[in-house]
Amino acid sequence: MPFELQIALRYLLAKRRQVFISVISLVSTVGVTVGVMALVIALALMTGLQRELQDRILGSSAHIFVWKPSGIEDYRAEVERLRAVPGVIGAAPAVQGKAMIASSTGEGFIQVKGIDPALEGSVTDITRALTDGSLDQLTPATEDDFPGIVIGKDLAGSIGALPGDTVTLITPNGSLSPMGVMPRQRRFKVVGTFRLGLYEVDNGTGFVSLESGMLIAGTDRVDHIELKVADIYAAPALADRIDVEFGSEYVTQDWADMNKQLYSALLLEKIGMGIGIGLIVMVAALNIVASLILLVMEKTRDIAILKTMGASARSITVIFLLQGTIIGVVGTLVGATAGAVIARVLDRYRLITIPSDVYQVSYLPFTLLPWDLFFVVVAAILVCFLATLYPSRQAARLDPAQALRYE
């Protein structure tokens, strides 16, 4: 073992007269541990929340929306044409409309989406998210039956509608009467419920057949075609490509553009939380500076003796650099390990629950990326190392004659 490392370890584990220095070193190590642990957990929380929301948003909606302001007459031909674009793995028509839904026990507002039951499963997770019923029942079996509607589980609970019940949809696209435009009422049969995991969708969305969606929206054409792509991060470039290839009569919008404000807010919170908690590591680094300065003052005589015995200024510097770096490395590794374990446990057992109607998710997810963990470990060790530079240089500059004059 190099004598510099041996002396540094001896100073860290000092006993008897130097016990105060050891306590300060221990406090510095604990400070680094707590700071790194908090930073790892915070980054895991923000990353987990961002990914969870992203998965649920992409599960409940398409990756790219292709609009045609004049309407799409032959949507099947457009679907085949768009599906042939490289990178597109699914395409389905859709019609959007708004209405008020009422049952015998309650009412609420609903975003109605007209779909093709055979194609919708290729762009969204609605088929896998069904808790009751089937999309095939949206089209009535006979002319005497009511058309079907599939609504979110939370919406069904709030209005008291169960599968098999009849609900009324009131749309603003009404008929002209002597009293003015009267809202039109249409009866639907609840043929299923779904839970996509996004409260905004589960509490305010309903799926009907394409024909029923056109009647609710007051149009005779499909509004847009929804696309699912193989690489979600390539969606913006693919949307721009469709704009160029299909002409100016088509307008595209990708999932990142539609949720830009949400992702910007999450990224800003992640950066802000990282900076705020990172200050804890800075405070711990200041404790390292203080402990090393006190150690230099305490070990003035020892440093002078080492120099008179032939130790170079570089060796003295290395002794105190090693001492501060050991504090930083031990504290960082313990804190990073503890933070990773805590984040894993909290995510696996979903220990922290939150109101889903406020935060869109029912629990706090934690996802620790290897890159985030590596960045935290390297940054913490670097900060601790920089904190040792000033005390180490001061120790190296000590004049042995002045230190031993009154000994």
C-alpha cells in the first residue's frame, strides 16, 4: 500500500485525541450519502412518471394524426395508402365529436370517437383495455336494436351505467325548429367498458361505430386517419415526410407535438428537482472542505515531520486528496446503492399512491436509467474531489520550520 494512502486511511480512522476529526469525516460521508440517495430517487421518480404517462398516452391515442380538411370520402383506400408508408405499422379511420351522456342515474360530458372496430386495435390499446364487452357489438345486430357504445370504466361508475343499460347522447348538432336549433338526442346501448389507465380518457371518452360517430359529429365523411409507427421517436420525421409526399391538402400532427406542454413541464420539473437536490451534495462537499481544513490544522506538526523526513509537496497533496476522495467515493457508492434499492422497492410494490384524477396515475412510478445513475455517481465524486483541492494545496505549502518552531 502506498504510504500516502496508508496515512490518509489512518487520519480517517483516527481515534483518541483526533476523534473529533473522525466524527466530522463521518458526518461528511453521511451528507454525501444522503444527497446522492435523494438525487437518485428524485431522478427515478421523474423518469418513471414521464414514461408512465407516455405509455398511457400512446396506448390511448395514435402516434400520428393525418387530417384532411375537406374530409375523407374513401377511407379504406386512404388507410391502405398510408399503411404502405415505410415505418407505419397500423392505420385506422376516426371521427371525433362531443356530447352529453345521460343515464337513469346520472349524466356527464363525453368525447365520442367513431371507429372501425376491425381496424382500431391496430393503432390503440382499446382492444386489450376492455374490461367488459367487445368492439364488435358497436354495430347493432338488427335495425330495431340501439347502436352500441363502449365507455370508460370511471365514466360508467360516475353516471351509474352498466353493460346492457341504455344511455342518451345529446349533441349540439341538432335540427332546426320554430324554437331555433334543438339539440338532437340519440339512444345507445352500453356494450362494454374499458380502462386505459389514463383518468382523463377513462372518465370522458366513448367509442361508437364509424356511422354513429358521423351522425354525432354532423358530417358524412371521416375526419382523419390515425397511424401507429414502429418507432415512436421517429414519428415527427415521419409526419413531415407524409406532409411532403401526400401534398398540401393533408395536415399531420404527431403525438409529441400534441403533448408538448406536458412533456416540457415534466422535463422542467426533472431539471429543477435535480438542481435543488444536487445542492445537498454541494453542502456535503463543503463539509469535506471544513473537515480537511480542520485536519490540516490538527496535523500541522505531522505534516512538518513528514516533510523533514523527505516527503515531497506532491505526496502531502496526495494524502489529503485521497482522504477527501475516499469520503466522496464511499458516500456516493452507498448513497447510489441505497437510492437504487429504495426506488426499485417503491416501484415494484407501488407503496406511494396518489389521486388519479389529479395526476393521471394512481401511484408514483420509479424508473432509474443507467445513464442517470452513472451521471449522478460521476458528478458527486467529481464535486467531492474538487472540494479537496484547496485544503490539499494549503497542506502542501506548509513550511516545516514555521510549524516546528515552538515544538
